[in-house]
Amino acid sequence: MRVERLELVDFRNYRHATLDLAPGVSVLVGPNAQGKTNLLEALHYLAIGGSHRVATDAPLVRTGAETAVLRTTARFAGGRRVTVELEVRPAGRNRAKVNGQLQSRTRDALGIVRSVLFAPEDLQLVRGDPGDRRRFLDDLLLQRRPAYGAARQEYERILRQRNALLRGLRAGRQGTEMLPTWTDALVRAGATLLAARIAAVHALAGPAAAAYRDLVATAPEQDIGRDVTMEYELSTGRSVTADPHAGVPAPAELAEELRAGVADVAVAERDRAMTLAGPHRDELFLGVGDLPAKGFASHGEQWSLALALRLASREVLHEVGEEPVVLLDDVFAELDAGRRRRLADRCTRFEQVVVTAAVDDDVPLEGPRSFVHAGTLVAAWPSADDGGSADERGTG
């Protein structure tokens, strides 16, 4: 799969913009705070239905506008073209169209366009809270298996209802007889998420370890025995070590384990009026060698680990469908010469890569450049040094 065109209306600092993308590498160059990242954010939003930078949609709509429109046309295997459009409406429900047809649910348009985004914010995958790592797995699964989005929404609905019931019980209201019903629903829905997440961790294990070794091996004398380790830590107290040869665990067994875990914390749940066992309390452990990456790995190791996880995500997605477009936001500036070279070599093997940089020389890749300034795109094809004519393709 490759993206042929991205169109934006009233998104972030773009009043209107059109970006045409070729196969292979495309580079967006320009000073900071001009709109380069906004373009990658829009492409990724079209894939997963959310921003990697903000929790709500309001900041995505240009000041003074009520809605934003994101539209992309992608070409798939066999030459098939699909146009996906999302209308972002902070004051109402978002709308989605696929090939001009309005979708009954926005999530039905997600996962058609596939992307893997690495941005500076991804250091939170290593340094941040467990919720950052759960979100990483959930966003990956949303594209790998689009039905996962519906399963997650159902679990979150049940969780809200069960928590509301627990709050009512603590306040002295009736409803004890309903708690087993919501517990059963939580266990069933939770087991589905657990099986998918654990399978994703297994699938990531091999590609993540290989990508990390490649990125950190700057010299023969370097200790490359500090390999990546991953474990999925369930709220029940059990940990599952990532194993590239393992498959999907049995949901029925996970349901029984979760049911026992909920029973173990039943008294504490009544006291705290919240559900204390389930996928919303799980953790993805990331280690380098024998130590947790969070708090023990160097800045360079943490950066390389976060990047390796994103590169592994590409492999995991491509394993079960179309190859995703890879989006790299100001990555090369953070790498030394050796890591730049090895990352660039990987990029040349991808079907499509879009890279941002403040300085063109930071990107050791050949490909067309689009220059970004104040919400305006000026493209010079095939590269900035070839003296080609410039074409203004957007207005701020």
C-alpha cells in the first residue's frame, strides 16, 4: 500500500493543503513549528482515528473553523485505489467516508490506510506510564485486526458500567445483584483483549530485537548482549515473556484467570469503588539486558528501543496485510552517523517512507523534497538540488 495524495482542509495550521506522494522516500523539510509534523499527524489520524500528540480533537481544527477534513487516496496491491475521508467535528460526532460513501461508524474507515509513525513523543513508550504502552499495543492491533477497535470499545463500555455500579454500592445504593452480571461481561470482553495483546507482544519480539541490535551495534567492541526483552504483565500477577514462536493464547483460559483475579480483589474493589483487575491495569515490560529500560537504559538506548518497536510494528502489520507507510518525524537528527546510515538502509527497503527534518542534510536518503513554511507546501521534484520548478500546494 502507498499513499498517493493527502488533502487537508482547516487542519491545524493548514487552511487548505494538498501533498502528492511518490513511492519510496519523500522528505518534508522546513524550520520548526511550520507544519511538518501536522502532515504526518494527519496521515496517522486517517489510519487509527486519533492523534499521537493530543487526547482530544479540538486542537486539530484550525482556529476559527468548526470542522477539519482529512482525505487521502491510497493505492493497494493490484492497482486498486481507495479514498478515505474523515471529518473532525469537536462539537459533534466525527464522520467518515470511504470512496465517497458515508460510513455508519467512523471506525469502519479505520485500518484501511495503514501507517507506522515514529515521533519524539515515542520516548514515552519507554519512559512513560503503563497507559502509554497499552495504547501502543492497542493502536497496533487496531490496524492489524480492525475488529479489535470494536472489542476495545465494548470493554471500555462495560468497565464504565461496572465502575459506576461499584461507586453506587459504596454510596449505599442497591445493585449488588447486578455485579456478577457485569463481572461476567468484563471477563468475556477482557479475555478477547488479552489474547490479542499477548499475541501482538509475541509477534513483536523477533522484529524488535533485530531492529534494536541493528541500531545499537555502532562498533564491534560494543556489548550487544544487552538485548531487548519484553513481557506482558497481567493484572492477575502473571507475566508472559515475549516469544516469537508462540501463537495466540486461548481466550477461555485467560477468561478463567481474569475471573479469579477479579475475585481476589473483590473486597478492595468495594472499598475503592473501581475495577482493579483487567486489561486496563496491565503493563508491557520493556527491558534492555537484565534491567528495565525505564530508569536504567541510557537516553540513546531508550531512543533506539522506541524506534525499534515502531520498526517492528511495520513488520507485524505487513505480516497480515498491506505494507504500511512509514512516517518518521525528525528522527535522523537524533542519531549518530552510523545509526543514520543503518536506518536509511532500512528505509530504502520500505515501499513508502515520509520523513520530516529541519535540516535537509540530516536525511541521508534520496527522494523528492517538499518544503514546508507556515502551513504552505512548496514541492521541488525530484529533489531540492536538481533545480526543478517549485509548485505551491497549500495555503495557511
